[in-house]
Amino acid sequence: MNTMDTAADIKRIPVARLLGVGEDFLKGRSFYIPDYQRGYRWTSQQVEELLQDLLVFAINEKNSDAYYCLQPIVVRNDVANKRLEVIDGQQRLTTLKIVLHYLEQCVGPMKWNLLGVTAYPIVYATREHSNKFIEELKPDSERMSENDPIDYYYMRAAYFTVKDWFEAAGDFTGKGAPSICQRLHVALDASWDLIKDLLVRESTGENPTAQVLWYEVGEDESSIKLFNRLNTGKLELTDAELIKGLFLLRTNFAGNAEDRGNEQFRKALKWERMENVLHGDGFWSFLTPRRLDVPNRIDLLLKLVYRDALNSKGLDANSVEDRIAKKHAVFNYYNDLFNVEPQRRQKVIEEEWGKIESTFSILSDWFSEPMIYNLIGYICQT
């Protein structure tokens, strides 16, 4: 029986519990985002939609005991490392931490401490200083930094989306907090307190709260299998994010724990570098003259490698395009390749990793060489 089908295992708890209000619910444990998960990728639109939902709910339900229910948080209790491995819900947990960090700055540390709130730590396996990065963001921080890894780029953008949304002009037709307050006939500066109270207030039966559906599995539960079950049928993960998880599984690497960790970190950094370069508008325009955009730009690189593998089999052009067009075709290609006995898997992974790096290097060289750059541009436009 799938334990996720047992309703009794799922409980609804106020967000305030995760912040230490009322009881030490986390018991000193931090949230840990494992390497098979996607990095933080929420867009400004997603952040604004969450804030708008929270504010509108807080205004409309201010005199009731209703609750705003966030998406489920599924975690595995990692007793040995005193942490909660997040299997589902990491995007929302990260966004809430960013929102709460901004609100703490608005309220001030002294008043914030009086609320009894303790911000939960959240650490990404491939970016171990992510919690510190979030907590060091300030209103006068740089809005953009060319040195940011891709996860930090989105975290920084989310922070300033939150700031701009709260501090927007009170235009009646606008999307920011003051505009929503104006349309719903509450004080223009009420949004800070309304959302703060919704998030940090324990359920009293008299006021609205924000709550999550909490599901905590035991230490023996396979987090990867559960993750795959939870994400079946979802569109949240792109092929690139799933493939990154395949490459970065620590069990793929040889040696002792330290050696495996170092090799995993090295590959994660190389993946980040490729993502960062592809994120540059100049390089992306060179690769996609028609300004094509996709959720994750490294998907294009992986499709090129897959296309080359199909061409090497002697398939005709139509057959190649049909296979590439199938849902999760690229992920299934890598998943099938890596589904071999452990003694062969490491060699296969290194070979495929080399193909990705080689393809990326060729594209970078073409972009850097003016004659080739102009020739490709001419061909693409004709």
C-alpha cells in the first residue's frame, strides 16, 4: 500500500509552527534540498501571485477563523543529520523564507523577536550557502549580479519582486500591495501586517491563518522513489532538471564519502556554469534567432546531444523529429542509458557527461569566433 494514500498520515499545520511559534515543531532540524531536486526557479509572476493570494485572503477573511492552505510539504526525517529532506514543496518553502526575511526587515529585529519567530534554515545540496545568501539580502543589495549562480539569480530576483510588490505606488489599477488594498478598501500600508499576521499567527479559532499540508515519512522510505511518484503527471520539472538529478546522484561516484561529495560538487558547478552562460541573452539569441524561450535553456543543449545520438543510428529526419517531440524523450534517453549494472554505470555517465561538455564547448567556440558567428547568423536568417 502506498503510504501517501493514507489520509491519517497527512496533517494540516499553521506556517507559524515552522517558525517556532507555539511549539518547537521542527525540533532544531533544518530543511535540506537534495541533489536530485531542481534548483530554485520561481519567476516574478509566481511570487506576485502567491503574495496577492495571501493578501486578498487576509483582507476578505480578517474576521473569521478560515485558513489559506498552501501546497503540501513532503519531507523525510533524516535523523542522523538532524534535518528534513524535502521531497516536495521546496519552491514554496524557499519563497516563504524570502517573504518572511523581507517582512522581518520591515518590522525590525526587536519587534520580530517579540513575535517568537525563528526563521527556518533551508539548504540546497548543490549550493550549501543558500540559506546565508537569502538572509544577507537587503533592500540596498545589488538587484542583479553577473557572479550569481543560477539559483542565487532567482532568489535575488524573488527578494526584489517581494520588495517592489509591497512598496509599489498606490495606483488603483496596479498589481502591487497598495493597489490591492485600495481596491478592497483597506489602508494602503496594511499589507505588511496582514500578511505577517497570516504567516506568523498560531491558529486561535478567531483569526485567519496560512497553513500547509504536512507529510513526514520515515527514515527508511526511499525519497527518490517517493519523489518520482509525487511528480508523476506534473509539469513542474523539465527534462533538464530531471537529467541533472540523474547525473548528480551521489551513488554514481566512486571513492569514499568525501571523494563522492567533491566530484558531485565539481559536476554541479560545471552544470551551473553552462546554465549561466546559456542565460546570457547574447549567447541565447545566437542559438535561437527567433527569440525562442523555454523554461530551462539547458534543455536545448541536451536536445542537441540527443539529436546527435539519433542521427548516429541512421534515422531519417522525420523519425528524428518525431522522437524528439515525445514528452520527456530526452530524460527517458538518459534514464535508459543509466539503467545498467553499477560497475558499468559510472563509465556510461562519464561518457555522456563528456558529450554534453563537448557540445557546449563547440557552441561557445562558434559564438566567440566572429567569422563562424556571422556565417551561422546568415544561414539561420535565410
